[in-house]
Amino acid sequence: MPTAHHAEQHFRSSETVRDIVIGMSDGLTVPFALAAGLTGITAATGIVVTGGLAEISAGAISMGLGGYLAAKTDLEHYKAEEAREWRETETVPEEEAEEVASIFRGYGLSAEQVAPVVTAMRARPKQWVDFMMRFELGLEEPEASRARRSALTIALSYVIGGMIPLSPYFLAGDVQIGLRASVAVTLMALFAFGYVKGRFTGLKPWRSGLRTLLIGGLAAGAAYGIAKLIA
């Protein structure tokens, strides 16, 4: 009797999604707050647009650089820990072997079951170190291109997110009309962003959309209130 092939579906781009979320969420709220705050001190749409574009440029560069440095730090930390594990497998192999055994015993394996696994692991130094990095330290090796990709993803997401609340000011002749349109567009964008994020990450899309709308709306509202108070 033929059996149906079981195909597991797992989402494997969590780091990219995290970068998009970081860039997009800040891009939707910070430029919106700045533009909204500027409407309290000027009636010139050009000033609002110029200030918003300057903030988007500065924010994209700053957050992209932050993402790059964070990813580089993760890689450097991994390499440092990997070098330490190599030294330990060479200088104190018995202690490292016992650490491997203790990990497997933690999964309920008996000493008789663990012994051949440890012996096989010791015969494969690279796999031994990889095992210790993952199961002892909980570290996964970052991709070498991760830093550049993270910087670019965060920066582009920030620019895209920032242009959404700013775009109504390009079309509106009056800053107050632009502000009302910006509020409506930003709230819809927050919900759509959360909905799509939920689809990609396996969460309930509507719940993810409403949660993003609520959190982003509160953040944007607080930022707008502070900007108005300072202005």
C-alpha cells in the first residue's frame, strides 16, 4: 500500500524576519512621530518633508550600522568560543568527553548507550567541536555574509517603513491634512505588516496584525505626544 510522503514545513529565515521587523517597525513609528511633531510648529509642508527625509536617511544609516556591528559581534564571539573548544578537546579531552556523555545522559540514555557515541565523537574532532558548540554552549555558527546582509535588510526596511507615514505629506497641500492621512496610512500599514509577519512565522495572521497595530499605534502615539510636548 503506497504511503504518503511526509514533508515537514519549517520556517528557516527567522534572522531575516527579525531584521525586517526591527527596521520596519522603527521606520513606521519614528519618522511618523517626527513629521507629526513638526506639524505642531510649522505649516510648511516642505519643512515636514525635508525633516522626515533627513530622519529616514540618518535612521537607516544608524540602524544598518547597528545591525552590522551586532552580527559581526555574534560571529567574533562564535569564533572565539570555537577556538576555546578546540583547545579544550586537545588539552583536556577526558573532561570534554565527559561533557558529551553528560549531555546524552540528560536525554535519558544509559551509560552503555552513551559510551560508543562518545568514542565515535572523539574520533571526529570537527564534529566533536561542532557538537559542543551547539549542545553545550547553544551557539549556531553565523554565516560570514550575515553582517552585510543584516545591515542592508535593516536599512532598506527602515527606508520603506519610513516612507509610508511620510508619503501623504508629498501629496497634501496642508500639513494637517497630511497628518490625518499619515495616521490612517500608518495604522493600516502596521496591521498589514503584522498580518504578513504572522503568515511567515506561523502565528495567527489576524492576531499578529492586531497586536502589531496595537503596539505600533501606542508607540507612535506616545512618540507623537512627546514630540508635540517638546515642540
